[in-house]
Amino acid sequence: MNKYHYKFEYDEKNLLENFVNNGYVLLKNIHDPELIKICKNFFSERIEVFLKEVDKGNLTYDMNGFAAAIIDEFEKTDIYLELIEGNKIVSTMQSILGKDLAIFNQDALWINTPNNKDPVLNKNIHTDAWTGTSVNTIFCKTFFTDVDKYNGMTVYPGSHLYGLTPVKNRSVDTNIMSLEHLKEINLDNASRGDVLIWHALLLHKTTGQSDINTRISLTSRYTSTETKFSSQERSLGYRTLSVSPLNQILRLIGSDTLQPMRTYGGFVGIDRRLKKLYGYSSYKTEEDYSKYLNNKTNKNNE
């Protein structure tokens, strides 16, 4: 099997080596199959309702617009949080981006059906850096259906190492750069539950529509809060998923200004609502804190 076409279980060496050299990785068994099944059913049930309303003449066929409505609903559910905050997906992203990990708002749901002719679902070769994404952002696509050779993703391994590919009217400017030297890989071996990760500078394209199969996938964008955001990314906002030990220390001190001895002789801790993010810190109940103050007062009086 072509090494660029290889799909593997997560391990840090394979992940980093393939990501650095090829600009993408295709991973299996990142998510619990039952979670993928629940998510797929969530989407399929709503697609079925939509298509029935189209058949009745109550709605115009606009699958891409309907997908935007579905993802708005999906992002409010617990299964969405489980999908983006699962241990394996977080550890995978931390391997590349570090412990100060965040995910941008406004994920994209793609419902690629055989009869959908919306051009947004059939994109020519491009990079995501053309559309305002910073080079510090990692794209992550989760497949909820199997992919065939007609409705998947095509990638160009190593093309991210050329830097920002010249663009003219949303296509590669071939007057400046030839495409003849590029190696093209159709990721038609992607299966339901697989996760595709790629660099914002990687050249890629959608393969198009299948004659018989529907592809459902979700694209998320992960980043490090320690890197510079583009103007578009600042507008999107983000959800913090984890905080590094060094930044946890700053939080315990209290502020980036490191005001002298702010916590000296007192309780060092963080708001209990933040316990999920600042897991290395001490958390005491109000009763514990009262005991601490009483013990300190008694010692001072001795």
C-alpha cells in the first residue's frame, strides 16, 4: 500500500512524522463507534425529515443550508461535546498543538448527496489558508459515513511545505506554479468514524459526488491559545479544552503581571468552576477553606 494512503491507529510517532512530512494524517479508532453511530443517526433522522418536506413542496432543496441548521442544533448537545472533547481526539491534537488547546466555534457539517450540485461541496484544489485560516490552525474532519472514490477527499502530500501556494480566483495560479510535480492521493479508504487531520497550507480538494452514496462529515478547527489568531478566527471565538502546566501556574499566581506575593500566606487556588481546565490545582470547599483560616488564626494566637 502506498505510504501516503496509509491509515493507522493513533500513536505519537506516526502522527507527528506523517503530519510534518505529508501535511495530513488519516486515523482510525479515535472515537467510540457507538458515539459515531449516535451522531450519524442524529444527522440522518433530520435529513430524512427535510427530504420529506422537499417532496411535499414545503421546502426548497438546499441541503447545504439545511446542514447549517442541523449543526446549530447539534452543537448544543452532549454528544457534540463528547465528540470534540473526547480523550483520544484531545490527546491527538495536543501532540501537535501542545497543552494550551482550543477549538474554534462554528464547525462545518457537510452533507454530500448524489443529486446535490452546490459548488461548495465540490471544491477544486485549494488551501484553507486562502480563506483566512492561520497556519497555526489544524483542520479535523470526522467521517460519519464510509467514503468511496467519488465523494471523498483528495490530498497532495507534502504540498504544505511549499508555503502559501499562489492563488488566482480561488484556484492555483498556474502562471506562477505548475501542478505537474504534485502527487495526488484520493483518500477513498476513509471509513465511518475515521478522522482526517490536515495543515492549513496543504493543497487538497473534494472528489465530487457519488452516484449512489451520501457522505456526511464534520470539520472542526483546533488551535493553540498561545499562537496568533487571524482576524477571521478572532471573530469566530473559541472554546478552551486544556491549559498547560506553565499557564496553570500563572493562573494560580493570579495574573500575568505577577503581582508580588498576592497569594503569600493565603490560600492558593482557582475558581471551582474551572476545575476541568486547571486540573493540577488544589480545590477546597468553603468548609475546608474556613478550617484553613481557623487553623491559621489559632496558630497565630499560640
